[in-house]
Amino acid sequence: MSKFNKKATVLIHGGVDGDERTGAVNVPIYQTSTYKQVHLGQHKGYEYSRTGNPTREALEKLIAELEHGRFGFAFASGMAATTAVLTLFKTGDKILISKNVYGGTFRVLANVYNQFGITYEIVDTNHLEDLEGALTDEVKAVFIESPANPLMTVTDIEAVANVVHEKGKLLIVDNTFMTPYLQRPIDLGADIVVHSATKYLGGHSDLIAGLAVVKDKDIADRLYYIQNATGGILQPFDAFLLIRGIKTLGVRMDKHQENAIYVANWLKHHADVKKVYFPGLGTDPGYNTQKKQADGPGAMISFELKDEFDIKKFFDRLELIALAESLGGVESLVCHPSSMTHASIPEDIRHAVGITDNLIRLSIGIEDKEDIVSDIEKAIAAAK
Ligand SMILES: *Cc1c(COP(=O)(O)O)cnc(C)c1O
């Protein structure tokens, strides 16, 4: 637990607050691979930076506090974090994943962990009876995202946690889209939270990082073992950048959301837009659940242009908003899920879950909102 309880303060002073030795207000970058030992068999708490590094440790404490968990772990990427968490399971185990889970999570289960006899099944976590029916003996965990990419499907985390725990399984939540500033899955019953810190937590599109937070000591011990044994750790410089990014998460997120609410409402009233997916719209099926479990809708919006529109021309005409993978940075980004982020999901599954070829996903940045809308308006006109 943090000595501060207001989230805006924990963002800035949580974890390790500066440097005790010098009074530096920032945690130093301990750019070292190894540590001189005092005597044979006696060291100062650090032996080798894969095993432990003070800069990484400061970040790990910070994310654990922010997520209301007890133990944090920092990895070289979001996928390294997810992979380490999946390494908690063994041959014969099965993981249930929610529809529209991040493409890379699907890919690592379908094409890597399948080699080790860990299986998966996609379930609609909005239908609790389906979920309950799928929780067979071999299932050890349920992995969800809410809102889930790219249709911003909201899952009731607490309701899912109850069903999952009743059967003695673990609930893993990918909290990348919300961050702990907006949603704290552990308070809602999650056992493990994972992040692509590359996105909002870093916030400036300048690093790749992953985090995991655990509340149970035994799981944490095992995950620490896996982190050290498999070695997918975050480097000290990137840990520093991430701590720095997290300090401004609150102000960034507030502005991201203000802009996103504005853009989503504008899109909703646009005659050429067929559908808008954003849990901040009162008409969105996830609106009430989102309101109950999170402190805001976030800033990811997907929308579909009417069928006769030329999607390629839309992307070509954008000037301000960059066509790029990733999300959560200060700059607005756009992507085409079916050919980019979700291309690793087979076409039949993709279409079955609603990721059409006309779907456009926006990560709303913190530029001027009128400029963002004007860019989209020109692109829609060009695609007509
Ligand atoms: C980007 C992303 C990941 C993967 O993270 P990397 O840092 O790219 O490895 C996982 N989950 C979600 C929701 C993401 O957006």
C-alpha cells in the first residue's frame, strides 16, 4: 500500500520517491549489469541486473501501488509480461480468452504455447452462462481485456471474477487501455493485471515495456522466478522513462478523454459514419458497466464508414493523425485493425467477432480537439 491514497499523488510520489542518498527528486538510472559484493556470499541486496535493479524495482513498486496489488514486475514489452504470466501454466492447462483479445496475446497462445500443450478457447465474457459452461477442469485461468480492442467491448470485470473464483480459477486482466488511473481490476477481483506500458503508461511513443501486478504472494514468487529465469526484463533507462511517463499520466489521461468524448460525439452525428464504438457514448452497450467499474471511457474509439467508402483514400488524406500501430501516446494515431493490429487473427475468426474491413481505430491524442476533428472530416470527404 502507498503512504498516499489519492491516485494523482501516487502517480508522482508512489513506489520509490526520489533518491535517499542524494536527495535527487528522481530515481537514478542504475545503468549497471552487476554489483560488487562485500564478502564472499554477502551483497547489498543486488547481485546482477536480470535478478534485480534499483531503477526497475522503483517502477515495479510504483505499478503495484497504482494497481492496488502487492507485487509488480517490469518486462521488456507487454508481450514479455503476458508471456511470463502464461508461463505460470503447464501442459494440459487451458486458458480462456475473451473475444477481441489483443492480437499478440491470441498469437502467442495459438502459435507458441500450443507447442507446449497449453490450449486456449475464445469465450464471450459478456455471456456469463457461456463462461460458466466453458470453465471445465483443465481450465486454469481466464484472460480478459476491458474495453477490448478494437470494438471497445466492455466486460463486467467483477461479475466475471465472481464466476471465475467460484470455480477456483484465476482471472488475468490486460489493463492497457484503461491504466490504473481509470480502472483498477484487482479491486474488482482480478488476480493478475498485465500492461503494455508502451501505450498510455509510457505515453510518449518512445519505449516498449510491459508490466504485471499480482496480489497473491505464491503467484508473485513464481512469477519472480520466471522473470529471472527467462530474463525478459525491462532495462534501467526504459524503467526511468516509464516512471517519468507515469508522473503525467493523470493530466494526459484527462485530456485524452476530454478530446475522445468530443470526437466520438462528432463522429456519432456524422452522416457518413455507420457505427461508432466508444463506451463513453450513452448509446454504447458497454456504457453502464464502464461507468460502474472505471473512472472514464478512455480515449480509444473505433468507427465504421459506410460500405461504399474507399478506406484507402481515408488513410491517405489524413495529415495530422498518423497511420501507425500502437496507441496511447500524446499524438493521435489511426490504424486499420483488420490489416494491422488484428491481422494475426485468421480472417474467419476476425469477421465472426466483428472486425470488418471498414473498421477504423483511433487513439485520440492530446492535440487541439478541433484540429483532430477537422483532420478526420477532410479524410472522410476524400474517401467519399
Ligand atoms: C500493445 C498491446 C499489447 C502488447 O504490448 P507490447 O508492448 O507491444 O508488447 C498487449 N495488450 C494490449 C491491449 C496492447 O494494446
